[in-house]
Amino acid sequence: MARLLGILPLLAVAIGCASERDDSSLRGDPSRAAGKGGVESAIRIEFDQPSYSFTLAEVARGVTIPYRVTVLRELDGMHPQSQTTGTWQGQADLLPFAWIQGNGQQYRPWDFGLSPAPAMKPVTITKGARAYRLEWDGRNWQGPSDTSMPKGPPFPPGRYTITVRIVGQRDTPTGRQPYDIKTTVPLIVTR
């Protein structure tokens, strides 16, 4: 009995450590979400500015909002997922998707008609920085579809958000794991 009482404190410490480890995985620790190191810890989406502000005249002439996607280490077994129609999934790119929305307005050019069948083979995403840009003329739009849909009315003055999102899956020893990386910055449109 004395021997059993002597090991109870050690058993309690071991159980406590196990429950702490399990709690971190339940909280959605991104380093555990997609295999060793996690995809989320290897990819950064960055804008040039912490927020943007344009006048109605500037956006009507067209604005370009640059952003970067930096891959900190090579990622193999990747299955990038397109968030638009008409984009080939499985190409060796992360397929970021950028949009502007708020106050009932939306510039989300995702509908480009029928999509080709997605590729099932995984790709390797190489380390390095990639430059992208969102071009916008201040109007509502979801893309031309396959029927040449026209753009909608201009956004009125107000506060909006610019979002860039990357989604997909990665092959891991325990099966495919999803990843979802998103960055948002404020946008103000003035008179």
C-alpha cells in the first residue's frame, strides 16, 4: 500500500501532462492541423499596408492592391483547392483568392463558367515569395460566368474588408488534412 501511495503523485503528473497535450490539439493548434509543422505555420499572406483608403473617383479609374504569399519551407503532398470556377486545381500554385465585401456590397470574382475536373495528384509547393494583385474598379461583381454577366453598381462610400484566402488539403501519414489560411485588412471608400 505504501508503495502505491508513493507512485500516485507521479501518476497524477503524467495524467496532467497528457491532458494538457490533448487540450492543445482540441483548441485547433495549427501546427498539429496539417501534419508536421502544419501548412498554416509555413504560409504567410501579407498586404503592403495595414489598411487601404480610396476615393470614389480613384476606384472608378481602377485600383491595384498588391499582396504577397510567402512559403517559408517546401511543402509536398499538397492539394490546393480553387475557390473560383474555371481554374485548374492541382497546379503547383497555392491558388489564393482575393475579394472585397461589406455593407451588402461584394466584389468576389469567382464565377468564370464551367471548371475542368480537378487533378488528383499532389503537388509540391516550393519555398519563396509570390506576388499577386487584386485589381478593382469599384463595382460589385461575381465574375462573368459563362454568359458574360455584366458588372453591378459601384460600391457607395463606406467601410469594407479586403480578404485573401488559401484552402486545400495536404497528404500526411494519418491521411489528408485540410488547411485554411486567411488574411483580412480594412478598406475605406470616401467621396
